Amino acid sequence: MNEGPAANAGIDAALAQAWETIRASLRRSIGVRTFDGWLKPLTLGDCDLASGTLKLIAPSEFMANWATTHFVDHLLQGWRALLPQVRHVSIVPASASERPALFSAPAVPVAAPAVEEAMPAPSDDVRCGTPLEARYTFDSYVVGKANEVAYNAARTLAEGGKLVFNPLFLHGGTGLGKTHLMHAIGHEYLARQPGAKVVYMSAEKFMFEFVSAMRAKDTFSFKQRLRAADVLMIDDVQFIAGKESTQEEFFHTMNELISAGRRLVISADRSPQDLDGIESRILSRLSWGLVADVNPADFELRLNILMRKLQGMPQAQVPQDVVMFLARRISANVRELEGALNRVVAYAALSGKPVDIDFTQATLADILRANQRRVTIDEIQRKVSDHYRIRQAEMSSARRAREVARPRQVAMYLAKQLTPRSLPEIGRRFGGRDHTTVIHAVKQIEKLRQTDAELDADVRLLIRQLEG
């Protein structure tokens, strides 16, 4: 973004709008009492666009430390969903905060409570876990071939009937929906068993809480809280790799819960067999239950996810061709896909501009670059040869007949547009031709695309196919 009064005002507005949405979501998910006591006093601080770090200001050091320990992951998740530029959230006491000129509006002062001990205490569930995200339910989870096995397994476990498998181990890459499924399990189980104790936490939080309990010489309370859970869910278990004492406690917690017939859900970025630094007895225990993978979403699933999300954004005017463009171009993970849509909608609202392909490309330039598939010259030659029904060997031949020369020029043009290869290197891959031949081919195709609708359509189709 360009600096200056107008740009700063736009940044301020986007942050303020996102903050109100996150606050409303937190209030619903953790309960009014806990929210009003611990998170409502937080106010917006400065945002370093270069590092992606956002500061939230607490009225006291005590509150800043507590909110950091219990809610910083939750807050970061909310910010990333609405404004992907925010990659880190830091909660600091008011005395340590300074607001730079980037944000002209000062933070709303919030007086610290006269007696901190009189503030509402967090519930037991909040103390030994992270609150469930209200929007992560089975109803909001979009199912496709890539995730249907994991979804069905999660529903089966959440419905509370006879245990067919235990634990449930979910694995897949970042942002594919594992955390969503775990929160959905918690919501569904609580809906069917209102008095149940459901605990969700990251493996990092498990480790932090355990180490804190050891330092306080109170591991008994920590163990009792977790082992009393009817459903215990540990996210991203790969983060306890190499942590011997944490793994020891984790193993005994697993054993205790499984032996007692309690439900256990574990997630990781890899299958149990591929986890390094995790004790073999833990891996064996994880493999006893059901191991379900969450695969990258295919185009159809990505499209359905966007359409479902737009149903919850009735004010957003996003044309179908833009939705198709996003589903086709952003394939790394679902979280990034949803974040891209949020950014497009937010920027359109802030700028007052209509959403179209050009606006979307400009708004998401960094994301699109990161998601651009690496196309090779060999792929281009093969695809162009198939399209024009010539042998791939003709791409390197000396033949100059039109039915061969024109496809060869198209392939050179695409190699220049879709790969980082230099002109001399492209020339070498086309039968040792000089770089000036490549330049001529590129200029020729650029010129013909302006006047030859059929050729232009061919090039567009080939680009779409090559970019996936």
C-alpha cells in the first residue's frame, strides 16, 4: 500500500472493521463473561506492515500476559482469516505501547479494573484448552472427495455412539481443514452431550501448560484436568517432536483416556509413519485407531468452498468469473483461498471499486505469485503439440512450414510468459535457435493476438491448461 493520509485512513478502516468482526466472534465463542473480563478491554495498537505484526493493547501487564497465554492463537487465527497481511499478534500493556504516525486515531483508553482479582475467572474449559471457534461446525464444512473420509470419521466420533475407533488421527498440510473438523467435533459432541467436558488445544499449548505445571510443582492438577475430558483434541502434534518429558506425559494421557473409553482426536501435518522425533510407542498408539488424511482440495471443492462463503456475505458483489479465477489460481490450501476472498471483498469495500478480474489480480498480486505453478518448457511444448496435433519433435526441428512454425512460435511465446527462463535458454530448448528468433516469435504472437480471435482463444486456453 502507498503511504500517505488516504492510504493510512484506508488501513485504519480495514483494521477497525476486522477488529470489530473478531471481537464479535470471540464474544460468541468464549462467552460474554470471559470476553468482557479479559478481552473486551483490549484495544488496537500499531501495525508494522513490513513484518506483519499487529499490537493489541491491554490496560495492565497482568491482563496482557494472561491474554497472550490463553488467547493469542485464537486472535491470530481471526486476524489471518480477515487480513492475511497480519502474520503475528502481540499483546502489550498500555505503558509499553506507543502509536506511531501511521495510525492517527489514538487507542480508546480503557481503565484497568480497580482490583484485578475481582475480574471474572475463566471457565475450566478455557483454563485447560482453547475455546471452540463458533464458525467451525459441520454445517459450515464443505465436503468433497479430498476430505470426505476425514469428515465422515469426525462425524461418527462426534455423534457419541459406541466407539468404533479411538483415537482419530487427522493428517494433512497446513490450511486444509483439520482444525475446522476438530472444532466441529467439539460443537457436535456438546450439542448431544451438553454436560460433557470437551478440551481442544494445540500441541504447543499442551507443552506450555505441562512445563508451567512442572515449574509450579502442580502437575497433578494438569493431569486431572486433561484426563477428566470426555473428548480431548490435540492439534499439530508434530510440534512435540524431540520434547521427551512432554511426550512422556502425552503418552500417559493418551493411555488413560483410551483405557477409560474417552474420545481422543489428534492432528498432524503428516501420517504417523512420517512423523520424525516422536517416540515409537506414541506412533504405535496413534495408529491403533483410524488414520484419515485431509488432501488438498480439487478445483470443484475449492469452487464450492467459495460459493458457500459468499452465501454468508450477502453484501459482497463478486462476479462468477472472479470466483472461478480464485478457485483455479489459489490451490495451496483452503485457509489461503478464503483469506484471498476476504481481502478482495474488504479492499473493494474500502476503495469503492467494483470487483473484476483486473481488480482481483492487482489486490492479490503477492498471493497469486506464490501460488503460480512452475510451468516447464517441456510441458509447454507437449501441450502445444497436442493442441495443434503435431509431433513434439517438431518443436526442435528445422521445418518452417506454417502448420509447424506457428505452433512453435506459440510455444516460444508461452515459454517467455510462463517460465523464468532467459531468451537464449528458450532458444536452445527449441532446437538451438538464436534468442533473436525467440524475440521475433513473441512479438509475432503478441501482434496476431490483437487481430486473430481464433489464435487469441487458443493461447488463452493453453494458458489456462498449463496453469492448472
